[in-house]
Amino acid sequence: MLDFVKDIVKLGNINSDDVRVGVVLYSTEVEIQFYLNQYTTEADVIAAIDKIPYIYGSTNTADAMFVTSRGDRPEVDNVAIVLTDGVSNINSRRTIPESEAARNKGIEVYVVEGMASIPKTKYLYNWFRSYLSDRTQSVHVNDARSDFRSAVCGVPPGTIDAFEANVNELCFTAPDLPPVANAGSDIERRFPVALITLDGRASTDDKAVVKYTWTLQDGTRLRTWSTATVNLDDQPVGVYTFTLTVEDEKGQSDDDTVKVTVMASSEEDIQCDPPWERVHRSCLRFNTTNFRSWMEARKECKTLGAYLLVIRDASEFDALQKPLKSKITSQRLLKWWVGLELRKENLDEEIRSSWTWIDGTSHIRGLPHWAPGEPNGARSTSIAEDCVALDYQTYIRDDDCKRSLPYICEKNRLSPEPITDSPTTTTTSTSTSTDSPVSTPIITAKTTSISTSTDDQNNANRETSPSPVQCLPDTDFNGIEWATADAGEVKEKNCTDGYIGMKTRTCNASGHYENPTYNCTKQAIHAILNKVKNNVSADMKETIDDLRKEISFENNNTSEKTTLHVGDIETATEIMKLITDRFEAHNSSIENVTDSFVDVVDNLISDRTTHSWGALLDKGGAATVINVLDEFISKVVNNSAVSKQNMTVRKDNIFLEIGSVAQCSKIKFPNGGKNGNVPDWAMTRHDSVEVACRGSGGLTFSGSLFRNMSSIMSSKTKCSRHMEINAPVLAFSVHDSITASDAQNVTLVFELFNTDLAKPSCSFWEKGNSSGEGFWSSEGCKLVEYNHQTGLVTCSCNHLTNFAVLMSPGVTVEKIHHQTLSAITVVGCCLSLAGLVTSSVIYVYCWRMVKSNRATLLLNLCAALFVAYLAFLIGIKRTQTTGACTFTAVLLHYVYLVAFFLMLAEGGVIALMVLSPLTKRDNVPYFFAGAYGFPAIIVGVSMVATQLDGYGNDRFCWLSVESGLFWAFAGPVLAIVVTNLIILVLVLKQLFGVAAMSKKTDAEKVKTGVRSVCILLPVMGLTWVFGIFAVNKDTLVFQYLFAIFNSLQGFLIFLVQCVFDRKVRDALRQRKLPWFTSTDVRTGDTEMGSTQKSS
């Protein structure tokens, strides 16, 4: 290939400004080798070519064509030609004019493969010479294409051996691509190739007939042509593989494949069949059971026709949060493999590494979202962490590639950018069995997603990239407009009038703008900084007031007043640091200065600065401001003018207290509002710190309570654990000597923001350097108590500093109980379904012997419960389709009410049997009418009254509690349960009043009573009484009882009404079923009122 490059570059003018040619190697990593313009003689160029190294592995055209820093040449116009050495792995020669975006810029693109070591290159020389000799010549696209096709495909017969010529003469062509809309999100239907022409007509020099067969494999469907035109415009999203089989008269054959990817052009094109689920722009599969190493996970995804997840921009990170958290059911599911790895290469005896997605996309600044302190594999001395996992917060972290983790597969991504898993593999062919170097010259290129490969040895496919990706014009949250940008480009803008600095915004790999970074500082704030640095203003109060005025939101009337920018925050912090350092040199009013200083801090940590602080979290975030405030307070307290005074400062986000005591046993902050100065937001909470103290001398202290630092202060820990700040930050200091024993008695109480988080850790901020960098540590602190109900955490520490509670968003106790209850319900329902079916079959089989009104009621109850259990298992979580979910909720509402009214009818029949045994009137038909009629009325009225609003929600296909519809079920059920409880009491009273019972011992009476209750509970639905008590997490035992007994109601009916019922056993014995009656279960007659006449 290098010899071929030498011949080609000689055609151009050396050191010419008109013909600028770059020689680029693109493999695992793209590297520009040189530009011809930098050399003056042909010998220099040849020497430079000889130094080009061979690189083994698959080609990586994506970076070379779309990333400016890796070879893309936006300044090159007119023509772009890609020459690839395909001899080792490609036998078909093709020219593919393509890339609509490139043509819009006036660029005509050609892809020529397999140009090394074949005689046809001489035909190309003449074409190159004529085309490159005059760059000012006007060349029509069609004419140029025709000339170039002639040079590539017009090899005379006999030039190469017969068999090879057959393949070389084949031309694979495709027409122009459909256009792509240039504005908004209305992207027209777009595929890499919409129409494909497969030409199999060719002959050898001796006119021997050769058989050409094209085969398209689409699932299980096979189609074959000798010559055909295939329209993929209306085909489903997916990868279509065309196989060309070439066979001569001697039976020799060769197989080549062409893969065509049809991408989704709109969200409607994305179809995801379970277990795949649609998330944002593609179909994802969360593999939660089979944990794999990174490489194994990658292979598993490939076997599914997919690839490890590639995350392109912030919107995709955001879209992953909800589905990812729903999959986290255990601690083992907190991290998931995704398709990002650390690729390394040796360049000039230097190891160069870069984070690269599996499709070849290099890590772009601003992407992806690394967790604080990540990647940290470089600091590991024992285990290389070269692979990346996504954590529960949708941050990414480097990890050991051999570690077994769950993983996420992706497919059917929305265009314009399909994902192609392009690992660094070796490509071989039928004629070459050794590794072949991939060394490719390129003159800027834009290509489509068509790949060819040889399948004889099932080698890796070699693929080219899709069309170039651009970010469309966009307006950010500050109303600033950003123009079109190429993927990977960082746009810069000068800050608006009144500001100094630059705004930057990155166009990421998928053609979406990241959030902008405003490194802008108001000129007025910068002027204050210069004054302080030069010590121009001697009045500290005046300087702080000037700063407060400039950063106050109430006084900010500029066009960018929605927030303080990053530059504003950093400059203001620097000013405050300088003021603090010079505090002792001034004699201003301490209280006024302190109030103004704290007011500045309050503005800096306001909710309106959250976005800007996000760009500073790697540096500690708002910890920088807290450090400065701590230093300032220390200076204030040590000032003799206030050493014995009390001072409080109340702000929207800070409460500060400085106090002194003469004699004390303990100091508490805040003091519960005893002095009336605690702000309202602090009065409603229970956060406090209490420090033991003793001694006869005076003691001065200071305390600060910061309202909410969760989103603006780093949560980085010493052990790099996954934690979140889940309570206000408390700062407390004693500014006098304190004994070691006293220092061990620091008690802190925090009220949590979010009680759903787990594993509270009592932590303090360990300062790093003066810039605020540091981390949270738990050394010297321990957890004393965590009250889940009140959300209060009590900590004990042996030192004083800035404290907070950090918690892990792992699986909470409540969630574990919820999962356990769900499992119990599913298992119980399955057992009940089996029991109900078995009971019905037995009663039908023995109907002549067991026929009675109660048996009829029982069969109807079994049928109703069967439908209810089945609908519950199948449809309760089918929330994806609104219509199906609503139908399921309506069906469950009706069949459960029918079941309960049948239970009420059962109670009525039992009451009549026991309480009025002589009644001859048959009331059962009325019971049936009520059992089916009343539920229909209740459900019908509910549907009309609510217009189906409340039948199903985003979590379950059941009745909404919020809308009140749930009481259309709970009300009747509660009434039925209470009624049946009353009937049970009356029946037991009557049972114990008969003469036969009076002769039994107390033990026998108890035994009879218990047996009767066990018989009646399942058929009368009395186990639902546990639902009355299972109302919150304080009554957890009733929740478990409720789940167990009600999911097993059908199974209990089978046990009571079949297994332990003597009459049923006798009937089965008569039907000669000894398997059911071989063991006599001596439980007594389970027929209620056995001495009475059966109804």
C-alpha cells in the first residue's frame, strides 16, 4: 500500500497551495502523518511515506472523517477521495458516490477499496493526474462520476487471473441519498441506502460462464437473485446482509457480504419487543441476571444483534435515570457495563491512551458524565480499570474489565448516527491467513454506512461511518443563540456587554449541544477585584457592599440576570478571600461588616446559582465559599470588640450565630429559637449540634447552618463511595481551649431531606487546599441512631468542623419489603390458581354426590377468583398501553366485587343454615342476582362518574387512590367483611349453644371453634380484615399477613373444601379415586351444621 501511496502523491504538485493533500492513518486511533504542502521535494515526501508505521486492526474511518482534530478537512473542497487497502479482506471493488451533506458543501466523495497490488491502478493514475492538475476546472458531478467509474470498473479481461477478474469487474452502486431536513426536530425519512442495485453480469477472459448469486438474509427469509433491485425504503429498522456467491465452472466459489444498515429516522420507527424497552432514541435491554465481564457482556450483546450501550449526550444520560432506577433491586445492580473503554497505543515509544466508545467515537470534552474523582484507574497500582460502568446516579466510573457486572445492550438507534461496534480486531481473507496491516491514505472523506467483508472464516466486518453529524442552531437558557456546529466542535462567544470572558458550548458526538459554560465576569465585579488587589479601597464595609450590590439578584438588571455565572462566582470568592486575609487591618463596624459578608455568601449559594456551581463541583463546589466564611468568622470572633458579645445573622440560605458563655455544661446550636432570631426555615426543622463544655473561664463559639448544599457542594468521599448530601450542612467551632474529654462529646442531629435513601454516614468536610478542594470523611464520627419514621439521624463526633449526613441511594428497607411482598403475592396467586382449578374439577367430577346450594356458590366463587387472580398476574403492571391498562382495571374492579358479593352470599347461606335451619324458602337465586348485579351497578356508575379517569395510573392498572375511585371498591369490601365477621360471631355463638357442645370438654370446644373459623375464613373473605390494619409501614406484620392469606385464598379454599372435607373425600372414594383418599385426614366433618338438613 505504501508503494501505491508513493505513486499517487507524485501526481500532485509538491508544496502547492492549490492542491493541499493530507496523508492520514486511521485505525484504532486516527493520526495525521503529514501534509504534502510542508515538503519542497519529491524525495522528502517519499522519505516521509517510508516512516509511516503499519497498524494492525480494523480501520476507524469515523474519526478520520468527522473529527477535525483527527483528520477531517473542512477547508478542502471540490473532491474527497478515500483509498483503502482492502486486498486482505475485500474482494469486490466498488465506487460509492455518497454523503449528501458533503455535496451541499460542494464536495464530491468517492470511496475506492482494494487499490494495492493490482494492475488497474495505472488507469487511476491518469484520472488522478487529469483531475488534480487543475483545481479551478469546473467539473460536473455526473461527468466526474462517470469518468471515475470507468477507471475503476473498466479493467480489460485477461488483466488478472480469471477467477479474480470476475470479482474485480463487479460494481456495487447506490443512488443519491434522500435529503435531510436542516432545521428543528422534523427529520425526514433517511436511510444510508434507500435503493440498491445488485449486478451479477460478468464474464472471464475465456468467456467461461460464472454463476453469481445474491442472497438477502432477513430473519428466516431467504431471497436470491442473479440481478435484482432491492428497495429498502419501507423496510423495518435493522441490518440487512447481502451475500454474493461467485462460482466458476470448476465449482470454485467465494462468498462476499455487504451489510446495509436501515436506521430509524423518527421515533415512530423505533419498535422494541420485550424484553427490549424503548428508552429515548433506541431499544435497550437491561441484563439483570447474567453478570458478565466487560468483554463477555460485549459479546453477549453482539449475539443479540446489538451492542453495549453508547451514550452520546446529556439528554441520553437524563433519559436513563428513570428506567435504570426501576431495575435496581439489589446492591449488585448499582453499576452496569456500557460500551466505553480505554484504548492504548504505542506512538514513538510513548503510550497514548484515550477513552473511546465501541463505535470508535473518542471521548469529547464535556462528555460523558464522570462521577466525582473519576476516572481514577491511573492511581491504581494493582488493577487496571480500563472499562467503564454506569452507576445508579447515571454517572460513569472506570472499573476492572474482568469484574462481573450487569450490562445494558442497545439496538435500533434513531438516525442520523447508527452505532457500529468496531473493536480493535484483525481482519483476514480467503487468500491471506496472517494479520494484515491497515495503512490507509485519505484525502478528507464523508461516507455512508455500508460495509463489505469476506465471510469464509467469519472474520470481523470492516465498516465505514455514517454521514457527518452537526448540531443545529439552538437558543440556551439565557436566550443566547448558538449557530450550527460540527460534532466535537467547541463554539466560543464573547460575553455580552458589561462582562469579560468567554462563553463556550460543546457540540457532542450525536449532534446535540451540551449546556453552555459561562466563564463570564461582570466588569464591575472584576473592577472590585482589582481595587482589592491594589489595596485602593481602605473601607472594607464599602467594598463588601459594592460586591453585594453587584451579585444581588434584586439589583441585577443586566440581560443575563437569570443566574450568577461561573466567572462571577469565582471572582467574588477571590474578593472575599482577600478581604478576609486583610480583616485585621480595618476597624469598620464588625456587626455590619459581618451581615454584609454573610449576605454575599447567601447570594452565592442561592438556588439560582445551582447551574453555575455544577461546573465547579470537581473543585469542591460551594465548599470554597464555606471555607472562606469559616476563616472570616474566626477573624471576627478573635476580634476583641466582639469576643464577649452575641451576634446572629439570618438569611434565606444561612443562619449564623456567634455567642459566648461564662459557665456552661453544654452549648447547643441552633438553640431552638430561644432568642427569637432563628429563621422560619430553620425553626421548622430539627437540625442541631450540642457540645459539652465546662470551666470557669469564658468560652466563645460560632455556628452556621446552611439550608441545602446538596446540589452545589461536592459529595466526593475519601473512599470514593457513592453518596449524596441528604441534610443541611452544620458548621460549629469553639474558639477557646477545650479539653480532650470535652471534645469527644459532640452530638449532632440531622433531619433528612429524603428518607428513601439508605445507609446514613455521619461525615465532616476535610479541607484540601485553599481553593476549597477536599472530601467528606467519617473519621472520628459514628452513627448513634437512625429513626426511619421521623427521618432523624443522630451522630457523635470527637471533633468540630463542618458536618453533614451523606447517604447512599441504594435499595431501601421499604423497597426490600415491597419486593418481598410482591414475590409472596405472585407465588400465592399461582398456588391459588392451581387450587381453584383443582377444586372446580373435583366438584364437577363429583357433582351428583356434592350437589347443593353451597357447592353452586363455591363453583361461582372459584370462577370469579380465578379470573381475578389471572387478570391480576397478567395485567396489573401493563401500563404501557392506556387502553389495555384501563380495561384491566375495570375488569379487576368488577370481578373482585363479584367475588366479594359471592362471599357475602356464602355468609348468608351459612347464616340461614345455622340460625334458621327450618326455613324452606330457597334464597340462593336472589343471592346470585345480587352477587353479579350489584358489582355491575357499582362499576357502571363509577365509569360514568369518572369518565374512566382513575382506572389505571403510571405504576399499576388498578383504581386510583388520589382520585377517590378506590373507595368504589374499598367501601363495599369493607361493608362485606364487617357483615361476614358479624355472621361468623353469630354462627359460633349458635354452634356453642347446641346441646352436643355443652357435653364437650373445654379443649374440645376450643378445637371445634378453631376448626369452624378455619373453614369459614377462606370462603367468607375474612382474611381481608388484615387489610384494615396494613395501612402503613408501622404495621408491617399485617402487610405480610394480608399478602400471604389473600394471595393464598384460592389455595385455602382447595384445602378446606376438598382435602379436609369428609363429604368430598367420600364422593371421590365412591368414584374410586384412592390417590385422593388413601390417607384419612381426621379433622372431623367440615360441613357446617352437620346435624342440620342440607340446603
